[in-house]
Amino acid sequence: MLLIDLLNGVSFGMILFLIASGLSLTFGVMGVLNLSHGLFYILGALLSLELVQRGVNFWVGGVAAAAFVGLLGLLIERGFLSRLHNRLNEQVLLSIGFVYIFSNLMAWIWGPSGRLGPAPAGLGGSVHIGMDSFPIYRLAILAIGGAVAAGLWLVTQRTRAGAIVRAGMDDRDITRALGVNYGLVCSAVFVLGSFVGGFAGFVGSPVMATNPGMGFELLLLSLIVIVVGGVGSVTGTLLGSLLIGCIDSFGRAYFPNLAYFTIYLAMIVVLLVKPTGLFGRARART
Amino acid sequence: MPKFKHRALVSVVATILTVFVAVIVAGCGSSTTSGPIKIGVILPYSGDGQYYSKMIENGVRAKLDEVSNKIQGRDVQLVTADSAGDPAKGAEAAKKLVEVDKVDVVLPDLFSNVSLAIQDYLATTGTPMVLTSQSLPFMKGDLAFAPYGTTGSSSTLMGPYVVDNLGYKTVSEMFDDYAGAEGYMKGFTDTYTAKGGSVVQTQKPPLGTIDYAPYISKIQQADAMAIWFIPPEAPTFFKQYKDYGKTAPVIYVYIGTLVDRDVAQIGDLGGEGTIGQGYYSSAIDTPSNKAFVDMMTTKYGGPPTSYEFGGYVAASIIVQGVTATKGDTEHATLIAALKNVSVDSPTGKISFAGNGLGICNQYILKVAQVNGTYVLQPVETFEQVKNQ
Amino acid sequence: MKPRLGQTYSRWAVGMVLFAAVPPFLPSYLQGLLTKTIIFALFATSLNMLMGNTGLFSLGHAAYFGVAGYTASILIEVAGVHSAWVVGPASILAAGLVAAIFGVVALRVSGIYFLAITLALGQLLYSIGVRWRSVTGGTDGIFAGRYPDLGFGAMNPVRFYYFTLFVSTLCLLLIYIILRSPFGLSVRGIRDNEERMRSLGYNVWNHKYLIFVLAGVFAGVAGWLSRDYTGIMVPGYLGVMTSTTAMLMVIIGGENVFWGPILGAFLITLVEYYASIYTPARWPLILGAIFVISVLYLRDGVAGGAQSLAQRWRGSRASASD
């Protein structure tokens, strides 16, 4: 029934939002398209699964896993990306190299097959909606995603740090001229982005199996979300994700032959009509 | 100045070419009656299939160790090559095995499309092939020996069983949208509908789908669910199936593809009772299988699956073949001998009908708990099935 | 200008002689590897028309490679058209057509955004390749048989090697001429400073578009040859993995030297050969590590590094003879 389809689309969209928001942040602020962003998701999921298996509480384990991923993000940013200061192309190339390296490492450690985790206690099971059932955990994802979106929005729109970040997105040079330590801003944003990416993995782990090879797949979904929703604004990414999630879900349910293409088509249409995305800021970054 | 540039270019090019040549210093001409017997194995050692590749190779090595790596006085060497799950790479690997390593027989890849590419190439060299799992329908007949037949054979017995023994008159189908899965499902569907069963719905999610929710929400009312997904995707399906409150029993048409970890996950996710067909399970209760399971558990730390079994049987077939030719591995001689082999596998006799398609035992297997672990419990045995 | 050209072409001649004379003496497997490497050298060089020369980093270049391969496969296998004189040009045309269409979409944006779009467009074709099973055979692909049918005499590995060498060298020469021409100079100008070129009156978009389509056409030639070599066409040849392989060849070989990508193709094929024997499962790790090191420390690639070494040596020799 239609409501279920809608809930499917929106809950999938929420997961997409969690994945894409980190990418949108780093791309919007630093201008760097971190193609290895999908790996943060995978690592966050695999680590939280490990911790949960060892008896750690679901939420504690998840946040811990995300924190570890944030730390990895810090290492990558400080150790590699900042060395290629201002050389955007090189930073992107580096991220491609990381995809090769880290997917392989993760497959080495955890094996190439997919892993699925149990829903946390209290959020398992399903509710009845009309004649059908809908998993409670997916409803929880809506709440979690909404909370993260609200949190990110508050930080970017209502705090000084957020103002600096937004200023940096619009005009980096002037922000720097105003005395802001741009390097620090970049590091902080990248860490936040990777933390949210890892967090997304932990949230998604009870819903879909995680395998080390899905990095590019996740990246592509995030990319499409960003192109459609626009870069740099939390609302844009959120709306873009929900839209893409619904297009994908409805597409698969009602037009199964077009299943794979519906989201690409959406992307192309947006590109032709409004290249900066439906809710994007200013011009497409060069 | 021009001369210098020439020199640089020439030396660079010459170095590269020399290194290229030097790199390939292997396999100078070998005889077919003396010297080592070389078995070539092409598997996806890198990429998504690597988990299964190791298992298949273990099975092969287990058999070779049993015969102390010697057949008819000749040493046996295993030469492995990576296909990376790519048909072109697989064919290239086959080329290397034949031209550089001069192998006598090849065990082609696990993935059906890669296996097809390999068979296509080897048809031009006349090298015999023994498959470690099912095949897509052959491209060129004569040289390939498929003990378990084509993908359809792994599920044809399920059709009548579902109608007669389980009483499910209607099913809704869901399977990966690619030729391998279609083959598995077709075997079931053909015999199921022939027996009066009715398929009310068919859904084909693309390979690599991470969220089955849209499809699961659309499942129409039926007595049972008939599915086939590649093993990595199976747990996700089961989880989401249960999450959405679906209760219709699940038939995993070719269930023998699952390994212990998959079976355990499915059991934990509420999939106990899932039933399907297979040609091997470690829970098959015959003395020879018990011995095989004990041996493999001691050697590799865990019970064997259809993958180790496939490797083991393939190696056994080769051992028998070469024994019959008294050590002669010339292509045509070996092929003639392979046609007549009859191997006592852990699950019973395996031999070949005239067209390279095997005759073996097949089973109906059910996910059940035995001594606290989930295994594929055999509930029915079909002796000496002629695989198609 | 004249002496420089003569010099350059004599270098080409020497290279050709080596590549023409040596292979018959090599074992058949090696000939095959060499054939494959030359095809990828062409593919990588076509990508460098965009990367090193125009500053357009495309992550979806395999789309044109794959389209040509699929067009050829479908013509041969489904339409029963065997003559390479029809199949070849048709495949190359198809690749060019797709490049013409994608160029319009992708060039709406620039910089990193461009990279993202080309990636997505390539993956779009990949997903079509996977889903449109009735036409493309899905993940199983299309087997259309190896080697082109030129209408005279049977093909064999050696003859095909020479065919590939001939076609590839012709294309590489064409690419070289294009890049050395005033048009080539202007795209490099655009790479260096787009704004200034625009203010100088150049139609920047037209230049970018033209080189984008040309690069796609040459990628198509490589795709057609590749299909002829393997006989198999699978969706993977349209997707991101093939595109990034080419990108790796360009960067590791060197994007600022014409023969950089060619060298990159050889280096990667070599390392891959070794890795697949000893550590097949760790090959992507090794490749990634080489790539990261190259980007961080050897940004001009091996070719660039070799050139600067040569400069320094020549420089010190010159000063020594003062």
C-alpha cells in the first residue's frame, strides 16, 4: 500500500541523508570530493557490529565506532589532504587511492561477504499499518536521521562555528583574511563529516548487509543526492536524500524495469535544469 | 641532442620489453607421460568471490594430499590463477595456464559467466575441464565435465517435492536478475508448474540491491516464497522479510549454495525451516561423508561446504582419470578416460553420462538446528540423478 | 618547428621498429599481454587529452570505451554483421555520439563537479549494461568471438598484434598532432587559466566540448580493439573500475608528457602480472599504494620524473663541458 511505499522511500532516504551529509559538508566547505566517503560508512558499520557482538550496548558501540571513524578522518585530513593544500584535483585523486587501499584492507580483516546486525533491543519487531507490517527500527531511523539533520542545521545555522563554515563555503579568501584559521576549519569539518559517515554505517547496519566492496555504490548514491539536492546546505541534502529515496523505492516497486535508472535520470534532469542542485547555494564550485 | 633523446627512448622501451620477457620464464615444453602433472585452477582470488575460492582450493588440495600429490608415479602440481571475477581476465588466466604453465587440465571458475569465457577459450586448445560447481549450458560440448550439471539441475527436484510433500500450490518468486539465478529458478519453476503448481508473481531485483523493502512490500499472497539470491545477499533478504512481518515459508530453490556462516545467519534471523535442494551438506549422514567431514574439520578447522566438496570431487575425478590412463595426460587420452570415471565421493557415486553431464546424488535440505548449530539437514535423498 | 618535428618523428620511428620487430620472437602469451597493453595505452592517452591537457578530470571515460565494445559485440553477435570495415567505424561512431551527448550534460559544470558528473554518467551506462539484459546480456555479457574480420585471410594472435599496433599507433599519432596543433595549445591554455582564455576571446566551451568528443572517439577505438582482443564484453568495461584504471595509468605514468600514459599502461600491466601470481587478493591494495605515493611525491609520474632527471643530467653535462 502507498503509505508503506512512502515509509520505505523515506526511511531509505534517511539512511542516504546520513551518508551523504558528511560528503556534502566536506565538499561544500573544502571543495574536496572525498570519493572514499563510502568507506566511512562501511567501517562504522563493521566496527559497531564487532562491538555489539562482543556484548557492547548497541548505542554505545555505535557512537564509539563513529568516533573511531572520525579519528581516521582526522588522520587522513592531517596526514594526507592538508599536504595537498589547495590542490583539489590531487586531493580527489588521493581519495581514489584510498578507496583501493581501504576496501582491500577491510576485506582482508573482515572477509568480503556481507554482515548484518540485529536491531537494538526494544526497536526490533514491527508495527501493523493497515494490512501490512512495517519494521519499528526503520521508524527509528526516521527519528535518528531527523535528529542528526536538526543537529547539523543548528550547528551550521545558529553557531559561530557554523557561520564561519558557511562563510568559508561562500568565499574562502575573505574568511581567511578575517583571521580565521582555515586549516583548522577544514580539519574540523572533515572529522565531522567522517564521524557522521561512520554513524550512518552503524545506523544502517541492522537494515542492510554491509560488505567491504560496497564503497563505490554508496558513494554514487551520495553523489546523486548531492547533485540533486545541492551542496553545502543541510536542508538541501535532506530534501535531496528523501526525494532520491522515494524515487528509488517507488521506482523499484512500480517500475521495476527502470529500477536502476530512475535516480540517474533524476540526476540528469536536475543537471540540465539547475546544475547547482534543487536547493543548492550559489554557483557550482570550480 | 636528437641522439640522446633516441637513446633514452630506446633504452626505456628496451628495458620494458626485456623485463616483460624475463618475467615470463616459466613452463618450457613438458611431456604428457613424464614430469609433473599440472592442474590449473582459475578462481576469483581477488574481489567478491575470494571467500569461496579458498574453500574450493582447500577441497582440491585435500584430495591431492590424500594421494600424497602423486598419481601413477608422477608428481602433481597445482597452478592457481586469479580471474578477479572478470570473464576477460578469466580467459586470460586460462591462456596463461595453457601457454605458459602448460597445464594438463583446468578447473574453471566459480562464477558462471567467467566459467563460460574460460570454456570458450579452452575449446580452442582441447584442454579438458572439470567443473567444481554447476555450469551455464555449455558453449562447446566435449571438453567440459560438469558433475552437477547446469544450474537448472540444482533445483528441478524441488518442484515436485514442493507440490507433493509440502502441499504448496502457489508461490511468489523473487530472485537476482542475472542468468545464473534465472537458471536456478527455471529448474524449479518448470517442474513445479508441470506438477500443477502455480507461480503468482515474479520479482527480479538487480544484483547488488541493498534494500529489498520495495520488493518485499509488494509480495502477493501465496502459499510460499520461492527465492534464489547470491549467498551474500541472502541474509539481508531474510532479515528484511521478517522485519516486514512476512510469514509465508521460504523455499531457497538451490540451498546448497550456502555456507555455514550464511546458514547460521539465516537461522538466527528466523529462517529455520527454509528448504531447498543441494548436492552436498556436511550434515549428510553416510560413513564416507562423516569421514570426509572429520578430515576437513581437522585439516581446515571447520566442516566442509559444497565448495570444498566440489574441489575435492573434481580432484578425485582427475586422479581417477589419470590412473585409468596409466599416467598419460595427453588431452584426447585423458578426455576419453574422464568420460568413464566413477568416483566414490563422500555422498556416493559420481560418474558421467555421455555428454559430460554428471550423475550424482541430490538432496532436499532444510535449515535446522543440530546440536545447537544451524545446518542444512537432509530430509530426502535422490540417488543417482542424471543432471541436465 | 621543422627540426623539432623531424626529431620527434624519428623517435616515433625507432619506437615503432622496436614494437614491430620484437614481438614475433616472444611467446604467444606475452604477445597477448603486449597487445592488451597497447590498447590500454591508447585508452589512457585518450583520457589524458582531457586530464593533462585540458584539466578535465573525467571519471567516466570508460563509458565510451564500453559503448564501442558493446556496439561491436551487438553488431557481430546479434545483427550478424562481421566485417570489421563496418563494425569498427560503427563502434567508434557510437562512442563519439555518446561523448557528444554526455559532453553537453557534463560540461554544464566544471572542476570537481565535472568529475562527479562524469562518474555518475559512466555508472548510468554501467547500470544500463547490467539491466538491459535482452540487448547487453546483463552481467554475463556478450561473447562475439575474437579478432576482427578484415575480409582477407584469417586472423591469428600475431596478425592481430600488428593490426592493433597499426591502428593504435595511427591514433596516437593523430592525438599527438591534435595536441601539438594550435587547438591543442588553446586547450592547454584553458587548463592553465580559463578566465584569461575567455577574455582573450576564445570560445572556451566549444574547445572543451570538441576535445571531450575527440577523447571519447579515441577511447572508442580502444574499446573496439579491446573487444576484438578478448572476444567478451561485460558491463564492467563501462564502469568506474575501468575508468579509474585508466586514470591510474595516466597519473602514475605522467600526465604532462605525451608518452606518460603509455608508460603508465606498461607499468600497471607489469605490476598486475606479478601481483596476480603472488598476491592476487592484495593487488588492489598494492595499486592503491603506488597511486597514493605517486600523487603525493611523484606528481609528474614516472615519465615526468624521468624527464626531469634527464634534464638535470644534460644540464650538468653541459656545465661540465664549459
